[in-house]
Amino acid sequence: MQNSKTRTQQQPNSVFNLMKYALPLMLVTLFAFSPASKASDAATDTIASQKEVTHRINAIQRDLTSIRQQTLQAHPELVEQAKAFEAAYKEKAKEIGYNPDDFVSQAQEIQDKVRNAETSEEEREALIKEFAAAKRQLAEQRESILADEKLMAMQEKLQADTFAAMKASNPETENLIQELNGLLESLQ
């Protein structure tokens, strides 16, 4: 069985790669724009370079989003295909109890309790174990979704069809995605 990274690498690099890098990009942006006190010239150059890369990544993402929106307007069948995938995904998530929003709420509650000065050390340890168990359960549920071959086939077809339509709509799409992937790899 293939893992999710292998599955996404098999498809042409597409808009879904943008989602994969959303959190790292956010973190890179935070670090790139944080002030560096007493930084050496080399560190200053690195920060400036990271800012430039981040700006270029944002510009490429805006361009790809625009191309995708235009493509979807021109191809309503892709919108229907995306809706069918989303419905199947939601059905599978509901079937296995996958709800990241509930996890985030639970994690916030646990964090608040752990930070509370009135919480005993034993309670903190129990809360941390509860959080670890919830995190593990969420990961298992996510893996269950990724293991659903029918759902993953729908996603891969949607990605491929969307990418092909975007390339047909704007030949610059492939170059933008290649440049984006190169920039993202340079940040790792």
C-alpha cells in the first residue's frame, strides 16, 4: 500500500501540492518576517533571500489560483467532479468519525487546562496523555481516509483533470508549478 506522499508524487504537480505546503509556508513567512536582532551580514542576506522567495511563492500561488478559477469557470464539469469528491470525502470522514475541528477544540481546552496554575501535576500528565491519544486517533482516521482506494482514485483523477485543463487554459501553468516546487524545496 502506498502512503499519501507517494500518491501525490505520482500525479503531475498540481494545485493540491499548494495545500501540502500551507503550514510550512506559514511558518517560513513568520520566521522570514520576524526581526533579527544583531544578525550578521550572512544572516541578514539569508533573511532577505527568504523574504524574496516567500514573495515569489505568494505571487505564483496567486497566479495559479487565478488560472484555476478561470479554468473552473470554463469547465463546469470539473466543479461537479470536485463536488462529488468532496461529498465522498465528507461521507468517509463521517463514517470513521474524522473531525479535525473537534480535535482542535479539544486540544485548545487541554492546553488551557495544562496552563492553568490550579491544575495539579497528575492532572497535567493525564491531560497530556489524553491529548496524545486524541492526536494518535486523528492520525489513524486520516490514514484510513488515505487508504480508501476509491476516494484516492477520485482525488487523483480530479487533480489530473484539473491540471490538464489548467495547462490547456494557460500554457504557463506547468512552468509556474515547477518554479513553485523548486522554491518550496529550496526552503526545506
